[in-house]
Amino acid sequence: MKSRLGGGKGPGRPKGSPKTPGSGRKRGTPNRATAVHRAMIKQMKLDCTDPMSFCMSLLRSPEVPHEEKKWAVAQMFPYAHPRLNSVESRPGTMSHEDRLDALRRLAEDEDD
């Protein structure tokens, strides 16, 4: 038994033949997921002016599921709290306290 790549019921369109004119989704028609997403936004009356106000309106809306609120917080977090950089230690160099002592000695020498 031969397997068909298309997985459809019939033999399909021969290789190299053009597709049927007018077939497929019309231009501007959203796919099912986009239509559902837009309907949810419209139903919840969310503010879509910018990403931050969109996420804030998601958090304030009581109708929004908890998973959506967690997503909004995860999206806003990098902008609200900066990421900390790692600090590299350098063994064998002066410590912070040693540098402060050296600066104090320099300041005392200049005062004299």
C-alpha cells in the first residue's frame, strides 16, 4: 500500500498544476485563533493603545482568566524591574576596603 503525502481523500492536484482560482481564505479574513483573540479583547474592553496599558488592563479586568494575568505580569516584569548583571571577582587585586584606605591616605597627604 502506498502512502500519500497530502493525507487527503482523493488523488489531489497533479504536481505543477495551478491552484483553483478563488480557493482559500479571502484576503483580510482572520484565521480562527485571531478571530477568537479579537473577540475576547473586544468583550473585555481592553486598552490596546500600547503594550503596557494592554497588560495593565488585563490585570485590572475581573473577567480575565488567571493564566492570562500571569502572562501579562511575565511580559511587563522585564520593563518594571531591571535585570541584575553578574559581578566578576578579581582575585589578587585590591579590595574595596583597601582602595578606600588608599584614598583616605591620599586625602590626608594633600591636607598636609
